[in-house]
Amino acid sequence: DLVAFGMIGASISGVTFVSVPGMVTGIDMTYMQTCLGFILGYIAVAFILLPMYYKLNLTTIYSYLGQRLGPRAYKTGASFFLLSKMTGAVARFYVVCMILHSFVFEAWGVPFPVTVIGMVVLIWLYTRGGGIKTLVWTDTFQTLCLFSALLIIIYKVVGMLDMSILEAVSAIANDSHSRIFVFDDWVSKQNFWKQFLSGVFIVIVMTGLDQDMMQKNLTCKSLRDAQKDMCTYGVAFVPANLLFLALGVLLVMLGRRETGDALLPAFVAQGGMTVMVPFAIGIVAAAFSSADSAMTSLTTSYCVDIRGRAGDERLRKKSHLMISMLFVVMILLFRLLNSTSVIDAIYVMCGYTYGPLLGLFAFGMLTRRMPRDRFVPYICIASPLICYAIDSLVFMWTGYRFGYELLMMNGALTFLALWAVSSNR
């Protein structure tokens, strides 16, 4: 239905549009292994987390941590959500700023920081005024824009290759970049089990433990409706990403030499108005919808979970402005630090920032033990730092760099540390 359809676009946003087609230049279609893991992740969220949220009738999902583990666990979980949501939202919005700057403002001599400030001010004004009232219809419109642009671009590329649709499907299937599964190399980051299990846990944390995404599902009329939407959404993610990867293969077949995030934007820039206009509309619609949702959830979580002042309108407005200013600073930092694909960077950051949340919720749901609450913040801060140290040492000794599996390792370390400082009730 509309909720499930709209959530596809809300999750895909501009990041998938830009990053996923370019992935084929580096790792072929092996990202599909992660997408297959998404399905199992959405099933886990639908039948494990959603029933608990509906049963407890929570104000925010992090209040569960307060009921189950203690007040410091609650504040810590909410704090890690704020950090995680901010970094993810910044990375997604960075894509839009980067594209609009390259397509339009750079030619006018506008510096990139000015582009960023201007875009964030527009988002601040949009969210300050309440945005579009009916979020489901907004997300649905965003999804239509994205997929319309995608199909138009695919149709144009197929025409430029002088192929029919069936010939294009056959050519993609036979292309060397269409490799999906990697079972024979256990060291590779693209090994099936690493990618598949990472996909499962990425969904659990970035959807199931995300106040923004969960609030949309909790507005459904019943638990059954919410579960149906979640499962529909999870299955639909596979063909959606397959289309983006197929576009990447087609662009390579067309002779495009760009790699990574530059592959599709470079083609769009030279593709004329029939490609550029729907692409720009889709990207901007995604940006405003997802940024609106992210800023609202960040403001709400800060006021309710951290400050404990749900009805304070003055605090809400100040917090909203503060978060908007942080957006600008973090986007500029992201531009300086990012050296990989944006979607890959988001998942790596997710491994560090969502890992403690995964450990906290897993400990609360899988055990009946009670941790000593005063140690929880220190554990959740130490766990990502230990993961970073392990990753650095392993890379120095063996040349291997951990990928998406950092999330699982981080969550496991948090879980074990909580166990060590806990006792039976």
C-alpha cells in the first residue's frame, strides 16, 4: 500500500540513486547479496521488534531501554540514535548538495559552503513551517519521482545502445559486471555470508532501532498492517536495487569511464534536459522529504529523550535551529573526509554508531539480566573505539579492512560487556 511504497523511496533517497549504479565499477553486482539480507532483516523487525513496540505503547522506542535497563541506558541509547541519524542524514543530504553544486551553482561561481548553507536554510524553513502535512503522500510522491527518473534514464541508455529491452536484459545478464554471488573467497569483503548477514543487521538497526522509521510504522491502524507493510517493503527493495545496478552495467557498456559516485551524475550532466530534469526533481524531492523527517525526529528525540521536556515549544525551536547548524558543519566535514562511495560510507558509519544500540536492545530482549546502569554509557563509548582499534591493527598486520561486519562485531562487544557488568534479577 501507500506506506510501504512511500517507505521505499524514503529509504532509497538520493544516495541509492547516485551510489548504487556506480558500485558495479568496483564490486560488480555483489551489493545484491546485502539486499537479499535486507529481506530477512525486515522480517525480523516485523515479527520481533514491532510486536514489542505495539505492546508497550512507547512514546519513543528508546524509552524501552529505560524500562528494561535503566535511565542511563535510556539516555545513552537516545544519544547514539541522535549521532547515528545525524551522520546518516548528513551523508544523504551531502549527495544532493554535491549534485546541485556540480550541475548548477559551480558554474555561477558559488562556493560549495554557500550552496550547503543555502540548502540547509531552505530545509530549516520547510521543517519550521511544518512541511507537507501528510507524510505518506509526500513519501509516495518522492518514490514516484525517483523511479520515473530511473526508468527514463534506463530507457534513454538502452536507446543509445541501440537495443530493445529484452536485448538489454540479455546483455546485462551476460556482462562480466553482472556477477552477484561470491562464495569462494572468505577473505573478500564481498563474500556472500559477510554481505548477507550485514544486510540483515543493517536493516535491524537502521530501520528497527530508528525512531524516525519506526514512528511511520507505528502510525498504522494495527500491528498486522504494520507487519504487512514492513514485509512488502523488504521484498520490494530487491528489484528496486537490481534496477539501479542494471543501470550501472548499461552505463559501463555505453563506454562511460567514470567510477563510483561519479558514474551516473556525469552521464546525466551530458544527457540533456529529458534526463536532467526528472533526475533533479527526484533528487530534490528525496532530499526535502528525508531531511524533513530526519530533522523532525532528531528534534523530538533530543527534546523528549535527552531533555525530558516534550511540550516545551521554545526548546523545540532552539533545538531545531541547533540541529540545522550542525547539518552545515557536518556536511562540510563529510566533504573533506569522504573518499569512498557515499552509501558505503553510510554503512561504515552505521557500524560504529548503531552498534551500541544493537547491543543494548539485544541484551534487553535476549536476557533477563540487569546491568549496572552507571557502566552503560562507558561501555557504549568504549565498544566503537575498540572496534576501530581492532580494525586498524588487523589492517596493519594483514592488509584486511573490515567492512559492514563492523556492525555485528560492535554489537557483540557491547552485549558481552553488558553481560560482564550485570547480574540476574
